[in-house]
Amino acid sequence: MKAMYRLESIRKTYGSIIALDLEELTIAGGRLYTLTGSNGAGKSTLLNILAFLSPPTSGEILYAGKRVDWNSESLEAFRRKVTLLHQSPYLFAGSVYDNVAFGLKIRGIRGKEQLRIVDRVLDGVGLRGFLRRKARELSGGEAQRVAMARALALEPEVLLLDEPLANIDRETSGLLETVIASLPLQGTTVVMTTHDPHHPDRLRGESIVLERGRLVSPPPGSVGSLTREGAAG
Amino acid sequence: MDFLVSSFVAALRLIGSFPPDVRDAVRTSLSVSTGATVFAAVFGIPLGLLIGLTEFPLKRIVVTILNTMMALPTVVVGLVVYGFLSRQGPLGILGLLFTPTAIVIGGTLLATPIVANYSLASVRGADPRIVPTALTLGAGYLRVVGALIGEVRFGILAAVIAGFGRVVSEVGVAMMLGGNIRGYSRTMTTAIALETSKGEFAFGMALGIVLMVVALIANLFLNFLQQR
């Protein structure tokens, strides 16, 4: 399995606070990883770096074998391969359709093809018939599903999920779990943060555990070496 | 009290009959204010967005200057522009002094800091998730800015209306740069000042009422758009 990401000596600091300090981490393609750790462990920081939204303070990242240059226009091309679904997703003003089609328009997908994709992904998250609904009038669970559909519509190589199953009802959670678990079968790499200790087993995912910004459990089958402190912890 | 009531009644009659002097002043006011607001929007919105979305040295000083410029006295703007447009000034050759165009120039200078500042405030107050959401969906810089403008459009619209309010209600610039020429560069505010000083209080009051109605219509328009 090819490596999607290879992170080398990644460090992210905010002033004197070290939010993330990873010696080495490789994330393989077409797999599902659950990212766990207590609050402030660096999970969201890592997701933002993986999504190319926030550069590390130091260190290097290779995506699909290509070195990521944080100061170049190529960053936009990297971002188009990876989509991050935030824990509390933002829906733009307008309809559900406008939201799901947002990324498709950017990619030049319009007309019937656009409508077909929007229909398919909304159907996939159980929101058939929601096309014309105003996004701002949806319940929390519905909004979460629209955001998921918006991300799925882009068929990203990597889908990063920040607590996608938090704060939603059991029925919606079950549905989204099924959707998420099916993604690696279609070749999508998934990295998902969670506080639920059962998620790695239920989703048949591999586990990455962070504590105080350091890796304490690298994913089996991938290259991930522990920092000295991490190994001790 | 009788004076006020009788003047008010006379003012309503004047508005009803809509004499040429009132009509010309209303037309001039609306045209120069609209022109100045359009230019202020063209310069002010991008300026506010640029300051709000980028980090650069001396940003705080630039914001402070912009804040200060919101309180620019109209007569100071009038004085400076007069200096440029007067016959001896560097732009005197254009012959713009005492024309509606000169009022538009002055009005643009008055309204631009207001539009820029309100636009800046809209961007600063925007939901911090907008930019990362647009970026992670593959948007480039221009599309991110477009998405942001779309989300804060009511704030920006309010900025434009505030700019219009500033221009339509000022006297100094219109008086100094327009020259208060009857039927040509006389605006509602300069007409109110002139007619009241001549003792034509009812005439001034009629224009004052029209001015208030214009402000009311601008706000109703904003409310209408917000409720859509």
C-alpha cells in the first residue's frame, strides 16, 4: 500500500507551547485511522496540518511522494485532494444544494453532472429531498450530514474527520459510521479523531494515539517511530 | 409651537406640490450621493477586505488612521479638495470646482473610510470557520474572498448604506465644492441651510422631511434584503 503522507520531524508551536512534536509518521493510502488522545493532545492540530490548512513550525511532509511547499501555489492542488470535515462544520448561507455543490463548482463540475453527484451523496447520508432546504434551518444532525455529503461529493483521496460523530443522535451516528467505514473500500484514506474507545474496533480502523502532542501509539503496519518521551509515556 | 405646526403643514403642502426648486435639490442630492457612494464602495470595500484579510507591518496604525478618517470634518475635506480643484490648484485646469462632480469627489473622500471601516468590521466579525471551510473544499484565494463576501454581505451592504448616509446628509463639501448653484449643484442640505437663513423655514423643513424619507427608504431597503 503506498504512503499517502510521510511526516518527518514535524513540530507545531504556539509561542512557547508545543502543540505537536512528531518524529516520524506514515499514513498509508486506502486505510482508516482513528486518532485518539485527551483534549489538547494535538489531534486537531495534526488534522489541520494534514489538510494543508496550517503549516508546521518545522519539519517536512511528503504527500503521495511529493514534498509539500507551504509557500507555493501548489498548496491549492494538494488541498483539492484532501478534505477536512470540522467538528462543528460551517454551512454557507443558501440551500443544501448550494453547500454540497460548492466544491464541485470550483472543480468545474456543473449542470446535470453536478446535480447527479449532489443527489447521490445526499441520498448516501439519508437526506434525499433536502436539496432546496435552507442550510441554516437544519438541525445539528442534518447539518453534520450535509457537511459530510459536501465532503463526499468531492471524492477526496483523503478525508479528515474531526469528531464527526460527536453531538449527534444514535441513528445519525450509526448511518455516518456505515458511510465512513465504507470509504477505505473505495480507496479513500480516512483519518478520524474520536473520543469513543470502541470506534477503532467498530470501524475496523488502525489507531493513532497522541498525548501532549507526541505519538504514543503508531499505526500498525505503517512506519511510525516513537519519540523518546512518547515511548516513555 | 404654532410656528412649528404651521411650518410643518406648509412643508407638507410644498412636498405635495413638489416645486422645481425642491425637485432639483432632491435630484442633485440623490445623484451626487449615489455617485459618491458607488466610488466609495469601489475603493472602500476592497480596502476593508484587504486590511481585514492580510497581516502586514503597521496594520494597527493603518486601522487607527482609517478610524480617524471616519470623523473627518466635512469642511476640511471641502478645503483640501477646493485647493486641488480651484483655478490655481493642480487640477484647476479640469474646471470641476462648483460642479456636481466636485461634490462627488468630496463625497467619495468622506464615505470611503466609512465603507472601508464597516467592511473591515464585517470581515473581522465573520465566523472564523468560513475561510478554512472554503479552503478545504478546494477554493483558491479569490474564491475564498468571494465566499467570505457572500457570508458577510449584509455587513458590507450596511457599510455602503452608512456611506450613503454620510454623503447625503453632509453640508460642508456640497457647499464648498458645489457652490450651492440653484438648479445645478444645490443639494437638499445646502438648500435647507440657505432657505432657513433666508427665513424660508417651511421650505427648509420640506427638504428636511424628504431627506428623512430618503434615509428611511435606504434602511427599509437594507431590512428587505436581510429578510430575504
